[in-house]
Amino acid sequence: MSLQKDKLIFLGTGTSMGVPIIGLNNPVCKSKDKKDKRLRTSAYIKYNKSKFILDCGPDFRQQMLRSSIDDLDFLLLTHEHNDHVLGLDDLRPIIHKKNQAFPIYGLQQTLDQIKIRFPYAFSENVYPGAPRFKLFPINYLNEFTINDVTILPLEIHHGKLPIVGYKINDLVYITDANYIPETTMNQIYKCKNLIINSLHQEKTHHSHFVLSQTLEIIKEIQPKRAFLTHISHKMGFHEEVQKQLPKNVYLAYDELEIEL
């Protein structure tokens, strides 16, 4: 894997249970096509001299080893659901190598949950080998810079839960959305690369865009390219679905790499 270009790697493109789902006798779950096998949603970005990930779910360790990634500078969290945060303990090798607390950015509500779920990472009496996290709260549309990366947090709604999307230069990353406010739509209009969730091809879902809704949002935003993520087995086989999509829309898959 070259580390020279600015790039994004889809570490995972699946839903909270991944694809295949344990014990589910479904044709997509039994597919032999590697593009139909999806770990929980996450992405790695190499931008300028920084290396970071968006979300850190329960498949984090497997994803890092599979993509031969051995170093990170920081983490951006979209929200606090388990499929986006449960891999935090597996940051330990990176924390030990750097010998410092690992920087995590997210909404205050998300960071509060991190303290509850990983209390040992914040203990005054440090247990040998435990992870250490340094938490940085962010706010919608308050741009901030880490190292050489400028990031704009975007307001996104996931059912009743307010979550965050991210705009990094001409890249926009949105997952677990079922509503995007007008203020956010204005910020991301005609972006170069849009990554956005699309759960399946059924008519509705209470907290995620389905394919028809995602395609309508893409029409409104008019990105140069769009990549769909957070995909369930109900979307169908990758190769079949891709043939049905507009020519600038791509069904993302694990380990897909795009140049930024």
C-alpha cells in the first residue's frame, strides 16, 4: 500500500452486524464475492502528512491488519453507537508506541459515552497496558485544524440522534443518516467526493437512508463522485447493484481505495 498519495481506504462498509450475518441463510451472506463481505463501517484517510480514521468499530483490529496500516495520528467519531466505537481498546499498540494519550474528536454526547464505556482509559491510577484517550469536543460548523488537516463538522440526523458528518477539503463523509439539514446541504453542494450511507433497497428505514432516498440526496448535492457505504445484505449482490446505479455513483466495498 503506497503512503504517498492522499487517499481514503474503506476499512468497512457494512452495517452493525456486518455481512455476512451470523446464522443467516441468505444468498448475499453466502456469496463468494469478496465485495459482498462487509466489516463494520469505518474509513482510513491519509491526507498531507496526517493519517487518521473515521470511527473505530469492533472490527478495527482486523481492518488495520488486513490493510497493513500500523500508525494513526487521531480519530474522528461520527457518533456513539457500538458499531462505531467498540474497537477503541485495540488502539493500545499505537498508544504504547507513541507513549501518549490518543486524540479522539467528536460531539460532547459521544465523548461522554466513551468515558462511560471505557472508564479504565481515564483512571487516575493507570493500569499497566491500559489505553489512554485525550478527548476533544467539536461543534457543528466550527472548523478546526489538526496537524495539517482542516475539518468542518456537519450536522446530520440518525433517527432521533444528532450525529456528525465531516467535510475535509472536497471530501464529505456521512454515515448513519436519515436526514440532512439544509444548512449542511449548502455546505456540501457540488463537493468532489461524497461518501454517504445507503442501507438497502426496501422502501423505508427509521434511521437510515435507503437506496432511493440516497440517490435523491446525491442528485441534490451534485457531487463529482458518490460512494455508498453502511450497506446491509438486503441491498443485494454488489455486482448486480452496481449495474443499476448512475455512472458517477459507486457501491463501496471493503478495501476500496480512492485518491483524494
